[in-house]
Amino acid sequence: MVEKNVRFAIGKYNTWNYKWDIRPNGYLILNERTNSRVWFPNILQSMRENSAPGYSEYEDADGQARNIPISGTQADGIKEAMVEIHKTFEEQGLFPHCKILKQVHDEIVVKQPLNMDGKSNEWKANPVYMKFTGEQLGIVKLVSVPDFVNFTMSKVMNRYLKNVKMGVDTTVKLTWTK
């Protein structure tokens, strides 16, 4: 069976409304939904010793605290999207024909038969659809695997981001390359 790898990439975020202060607790909560936390050992050590961190220690922690919500939220969202995608593949009896091969940074690589890709001649000749329940009134739609993964990734990431609507780019290829 000829199969395609599908690459799905989450777009870049450019708007954040976040409080960066890590001093009160020694950790930063990445996401209120999952309560994911990142701990800062140097800040915790200073708190235990009841002393102020050095300027360079605080500056390092502050720089990390500014980047962590972006990379941490992305990591949480990718993991949650992968779980939802895999679970749906199993529920619909598509696994192992459709499966997640790997995750690279902000991409999920999915293996699928050609007649489920939504583009190829095999799809046009003999399309196989996934059942997909949209969020509006529970309407069941028939969609290709790339459309399903695209919607699932957008839906999951938009749960995490309050002020930004996230889009997803989808590419269908025979092989995955960066």
C-alpha cells in the first residue's frame, strides 16, 4: 500500500498577555488549563536562604520566564493534539493505517493511505473519509485526514490561547523533509 506522510505545522504566535514575575513562588505557571509549571532552582534557593538572587541570576531567570510560556504552551498543545488525533484514529478503526509517526518541534507527521489525503488521484478515484463531529451543533461531517488533523490542532491550540486565534498550515507529501 502506497502511503503519504503529512506534515502539519503550527503557526507562530505573536501576541502574549502574560505576567512574567516568578519571584513570589519560584515557579511560573505556563497554562491555567493544565497547571503546567516551570521551576527556577536559583530563585528557590534564594527564597530558602531568605536572600535576594544576584542580578545575573535574576536576569537569566527573567529571560527564561519570557520564553517559556511560548515554548511551553506550544509543547502542551502539541501533546494534547497528538493524544486527540491518535484517540480518534483508534475510535474510527483507522489505526494502524493512519498513525502519528513523529513530532518535530511544532509539527506532527502523520502516515495515511493515499485515498485519505484529500488531494491525490487515489482520493479522487476512491475517497475514504473520516467521520468528524464539528463543534457547531454536533453535526457529523466527512473529511480527509489532513483536514481532520488541521482542525484538531487549531482547536487544541486555541484552547490554550485566549487573545490569539491560531492557524495551522498543512502540507501533504510522499516523504517528510524539513
